[in-house]
Amino acid sequence: MSASSARPSYAAVLRMPHATRTFTAALAGRLSYGMVSLAVLLAVSRATGSFAAAGVVVALFGAASVFLSPLRAALVDRYGPRRALLPMATLYAGLLCVLAEVSRHPGVPVPVLAAVGVAAGACAPPLGAAMRAVWSELVTDRRLLQRAYSLDGVAEELLFVSGPLLVGLLVGFASPALAVVVSALLMGLGTLAFVVSPAVKGLTVSAVRTGRRTRPGRGLVLPVVVAAGVGLSLGAVDLLVLAFAEQRGHGDGTVAWIFAALSAGSAVGGLLYGAVEWRTGARRRLPVLTAGLGLALAVAGLAPGLVALTGAVVCAGFFVAPALTTAYLVADESAAPGARVRAGAWVNTAVNAGISAGAAAGGLLVDRVPPEAGFALAGGAALLVAAAVGIGAVRPHALPQEQEQEQEQEQEQGQGQGQEGELERERVAGPVEQAPERR
């Protein structure tokens, strides 16, 4: 596709051919994920009169969506986004509409709602992983790709903040079923606009031209471990913040501001991180960023009040988006040709699985230890992950091919702009010629 831009900036990312159009379409579809959990929760609870039943349906929906994500991503790698994503989105949107219609009838059996929810979750398109694969194909300059991934991560963070707000607006004048339908329409229309983009057309051709099956590389272990560790810490933090506030007599409204501060810190950290031209390889940055998150969470446990806690949470947020952005970069670099969407999906799955495990662990912690100790344990988990990843990143013979890629990156960054762009194009063009199916 296009060569790298001469000026690596966020504006340069969006000036890439068809980038803004494709990115906007993907974000429209991904907004569905920011809305759907709350919308389904409200719709099912309204139909059954039970938040417990609604929680079970949402949990099953989420489990099917998260744990089958690598399988769906493998279909995108094998058949291309156009042939794989559109059927998934059609089934997903249709099943959500069925769920919305069924939930409009009070007294509907919970197993029926659960079955439809599981079916819908099983069809959820991996739009985030597909968009990151598009960035990887559009942007051949690795510095600019870092900015693209940072921009993508920050936008996704904002979607998960704005999605529940949109649900709140819709249920203010209509039934929760309407919010479920709107979520379905966003996914259907967003995916359609995404797959007809010329940027995605090139990916489709590359994916379909091969008959050889590929698997993600060994280097995927490190970014997946980091993503799981970050998710684990974040999942525990939500309940720990609630316990901290309740211990000091503060209400849910105050807690909401702390959660917003975490998201804001993550967004700012992601933008700042993407703007820096790092001279160290992405694999070596992974443990540092994870350790930063762990230290910030451990310090949060020492906060004397909510103001100090909010500041510590903002500092922790600074490391969230950068850590995940770097994990996606390493996954992309480590993926075998034709397995890039799957590699990104594994990282995404690890984050969500970690959040679920962290929420469960947080529930156990708040009943047994004070919030201060809980924050220390959450931070300690991230620090342990950082230590494990750091050992894996410096092993001299663990992944020689990827270490060679890092050395090449550092050499390119130390040379002039024009020479760097030429070297980068040569490096990226090599595997494309050998395996034109990249996705």
C-alpha cells in the first residue's frame, strides 16, 4: 500500500490513503461494544425482573465473545475481512435484534435469553484486531505505526466511556431494547462501511491469495502475558475503588469520577506515548510500562483520601494505553504472515480475560483485606508480570528473529529520515513478496 509519511504525527496517520474513512467506519462498529453490555443488562433485567439473571446473560454473552475471538480472527486471516467480517456482523446484529425483541416480553425464560446472548457473542466481529491489521498494512514506517496504534487505543478507550452514556440517553426516553437495536445497527453499518473501504480491499486480496495456513509466532507469548496482567490489575481496581470510597462514606457518584479519571489518564498517556520516538525496541518497553502500572497501583493503596487516590489512579492510567499499544505492536511484529488479525485478537482476548479474572479476585479481596492491601496486591501482580516479561525480553537466544527486528528498528531510528523510510519499506516488502497473503 502507501509508503510511510515523511512526518510521523497523528495528523500524518489520518492523511494516509483511505485511513480516516476506514478508521471512522471501524469506530462506528466498535461503539457497539461500548454499548452492548449495559444495554443487554438493562433489557434482560427489565424482562426478567432479576439483575442476577441479567448478569448471567451478560456474562455468557461476554464469555462467548471474548474466548471465541481468536477463532473468528483466524477466519478473517484465512478468508479476508470482506468474506469473514460481513457474515459475522450480519449474524451478530440480527441476533441482537432478536434478543431485543424477546426481551420486550416480560416473563420470557432466562435460558432463551441466555441462548440468544451466547449465539450473538459467538458471532461478534473482531473489528479492533482487523483495524490494527489495516494500520499495519497502510503504515510501513514503524514510528508512524506506533502513532496509529496509540490513536486506535485512545479512541477505543473513549468509545467505552461514551457507549454507556449513549445507552443512558436512549433509555431516558425509550425501552432498553432500543439501545440493544442501536448497538446492533452500529455494528452492521460500521462493518459494512469498513469492508467496502479500498484499504480493506487490499487486505482481502492478500489474505485470499494463499492456500497455506499460518499460526501466530512464538513472540506472541510476551504481549499476551502483559495484556493479561494489565487486565488483571484493572479488573481488580474497579472493586477496590468502590470499597475504598465506601469505607470513607462516599457515594457511587464520586466513584464514577475516579473511573473517568482512570480513562482520562489512559487516553492522555496513550497520546503522549505515541508521540515519542523511542530508541528502545517495543519488546524492551513492555516490562517497563507494566512495572510503571504496578508501582502506581501500589502507591494508590497509600492514598489518605479520594483526592490522592484519584491522582494515583490517573498516574496508573498513564501506563494502561501505552502498555496495551506496545503489546499490540509486539504482537504484530511477532505474527507469522497471514496471522496478524489473530495475533491482535489474542492480545485483546488476554486483556478481557484478565479483567474478568481481576474482577473475581477483587471480589475476594474486598471481603478479606482492606482496600489499601488490595491495591498493593493488584500492583504486585503487575510487577510480577513485568519481571517475568523482562526476563523473557532479554534472554539472548529466546527469539533471535524478533531481536534482530528490534536491532534493525533501532538502527533505522538513528539514521536520516529519507534513508530510514527506504530501509523500512525494504524490510516490510520482503515478507509480503514471500507470502502475499499477509491477511
